[in-house]
Amino acid sequence: MGLDGKTILVTGAGKGIGRATVEDFVTRGATVVALSRSPADLAELEAAHGCRTIAVDLADAEATRAAVRAVLPVDYLVNCAGTTELQSVLDVTVEAFDRVMAVNCRAPMIVSQEYARDRISRGETGAIVNVSSVASFIGVPDHAAYCASKGGLDALTRVMANELGRKGIRVNGVHPVITLTPMAVKAWSDPAKSEPMRNRIPLGRFVEPREVSSVIAYLLSDEAAMVNGVDLPVDGGFLIN
């Protein structure tokens, strides 16, 4: 889907959906710049796939900005990094809330700013995909900071699509339901916990990471040349219930 020969920056590349996205894009002929806070994960990606890598904690705003500037230019951007703290509304701390917002919402803004400024200065078009969650649409217990951060990311996506679309840079969001990364497989291994969620999904199962990365690939590609500002669930119909 039009990724052959493209250079793509993927944040949160070390694990989960981000890692699957890197591996998918490489098979599609793209060159990937992999960003993660884990040097060990990045070393594995570099060895296995020849990725350019950069280690940075996205909670550090200035370090993030410097890191992105150092790897530009790239053709496309995927903001996939995310973190969470399992705390209720009554228990969430300011420190936890601020960190989750910094990584899940503020960092995509910073990374996108630097990417977009570079594309515009070169007279080039581009595309950004922000990886959100179905949690931005529903009130998941004990996910106060996470749901707030993803809701903020969705609002940011729409503003970016409006402003940057006028400069030739499309911006879209994807919203996976529970995705079977190694961490999720462990977290949802208890049938008493997983079955109520699975039963709400009309297609009857959780999402595989490559099923998310393939949607991201589509949204970046010229196949989606007139798709801008969408919030696209990858959820098997979870949100229609």
C-alpha cells in the first residue's frame, strides 16, 4: 500500500503494536526509524530489521523534540507510544496523570510539530497516524488518566487534520480494542475478566497486532489520499454495542 521506499518514524516501536508496525512496514519495503525509551528493544529491531533507532523518554519534552529533529526528514509519522496507570478517578495522583498525559498526548503533539514543520519547509506533503484506543470513547474503570489522555489525543488529531491538511499533511487516528500483544495476553488471561469484553465484540475475538498495523499502513498510503481527520475503530464492532 504505497510504503515501498518510504521512510517512516514510529514511536513506541519497542513493544506491542509499535513493534508489530515496524515489522509490518519493513516487509512492505519501508525504511523505519524506530523510537523507544528501551535501548535493548531498539538493539533487537536494529539487528533484525536494519532500523535506524533512537532512544528517548517521551515524557521529557525537550529531549523528545531534540530526538525527532535529529532523525528528520522522514516521509510519514506514526505516533504509537503509550503508557497507562491503573488508578480510579478518586485515586489517580497528579504525578501519574501528568506522566500519562505527557506520553500519550503531549509527546504526539511535539513529534508531529517537528515532523510537520520539516515537511512544510521542504514543500512536501505527508501523513500522520495517531494510535488512540476505544478507551477514548468509553469510561473504562481504573483508567482515568488513560481515557483522558486518549480523548485529548483524539481532539488533537482533529485539529491537526484541519490545520495540517490545508498544507498537504493528512492526519488520522486508529482506535484498537484489546490487542493481543504479549502484555495484553498476560493481562487478559483470566477468562472471568476477558470473556465479558470478548462477548461484546460481534466478531468474537480480540485484535491481532498486524490487524492494527495494516490499517495504519493504509491510512499512510496514497490509497487513503482523501481520508483525513477520521477516528477509525479497529474493534470488531465493539463500539456498536
